Amino acid sequence: MKKILVVDDQKDNVFVLQERLSREGFEVLASYDGPTCLTMAKEEDPDLVLLDVMMPGMSGFEVCRKLTSSEDTKLIPVVLLTALTEAEDLKEGFEAGAFDYIKKPFNRVELIARIKSALSFRESQKVMLEIEKVQTYAATVITANHEIKQPLTLINLSTAAINRELRKDELSKDVVQKRVTFIEEATKEIISVLQKLSSIKVPVLTNWVNDLKVVDLSKAKTEEDKLEGRVPDQFDH
């Protein structure tokens, strides 16, 4: 059941909308002022906000701006209810981030049609976000494989060289020490790549080969890496 938050300082208007929308199968939440709307939108995560423009205190335009600029609520479509008909007023609503508007007085057919359009947009957004997540996960796997392949190959070659030395009658400490150093450096490189990938907050994808995408580690935004420049304790010995 889709959840709609109705916001209007006039309780009679809210009651009428609750009745109409409930009959259409929607779950309806009610708010009578801007600050309460902002709190409810964050806590309840409605599928749509139906917002009156002319409210005392915080206007519908201001509420809309706050909703569409907040990380918690920016993906919730806002449909404005307004008796204003001037082009500048409508322009202000769209600039505030409104998805659509419904002029008062409105009829049931238009109301439901515009609400369903906004809800379809919301569903399309969700699908696109899921696609982006899958693409990012795939790019992360490809990046890890690409970045780690070379140091792993170096580790493999170095261990093979050490094994060859161990089979000799006279062991060359210089050769073994050189290969151990290679292994240590390659291990640090792998750990560095994994740390970067695990701390990425805003991935930046770039084209690689055959239309595959990888994470650009030089551009991706990461958390502050407290272990930067050293190997974790479990690899110290």
C-alpha cells in the first residue's frame, strides 16, 4: 500500500483528502504545518507528499525546498496543492523541487491521475537506484580483480623463486630476502587497494574495456583512512 503524507493547515481540507485517498487504497498520513511535515517525512518515508502552498509560518514552497534538498527526503516526490495561478508562483514551486502541482479547486480524476504519475516516477527512481547499485558492485569487483592481479602475480613468482632456492644445496640469502621484500610490497599494495574500496562513500565509475566500468580510485571519495601508510597488525609479523 502506497503511503501519502498530506500537509495542509486547514483540517477540513486534510479530512477531505484523507477520505478520497483512502477510498483509492492509499495509506494517508496527516500533517498541519511545515516543521511537522519535515519530521514525518524523515521518519515515515512516504511515497509522496501532497503539500499545500499557502500555510502560515513555513510556506509550502519553503517546506518543498527543505524536503528536496535533504539527503533523507530528496527522493520523495512533492505535489503542490495551490490556489495560486500566476506563472511566477508556479515557477517558484518547480524551482523549489516540486514534481507537479494541482490547482484548487481540484476534481477527483485529476487528483488521482497526478498522484499516480508522481508515484510512477518514484518507482522509476527506485529501479534506477538499484541498477546503479548493481553497476557499482560489479565495477568494484572488476576493479579489485584488475588492481590486485599484478601484485598477486608478483607474490606467486616470488614464492616460486624462494622454493627453488630452498631446493638448492646452498641457499642464497640475498635472493630470498629480495623475494620476501617483493612479497611484502605486493601485500601492502593489495591491502591498500582493499582499504580504498571498502572506505568509498561516493564511487566514481569510468569506462575500461569492452564497455566494462571500473571504480576510479583516484577520484572516488573515501572515509579518512586511519591505517594509511602502514600494514594492519595481522600482517606486521
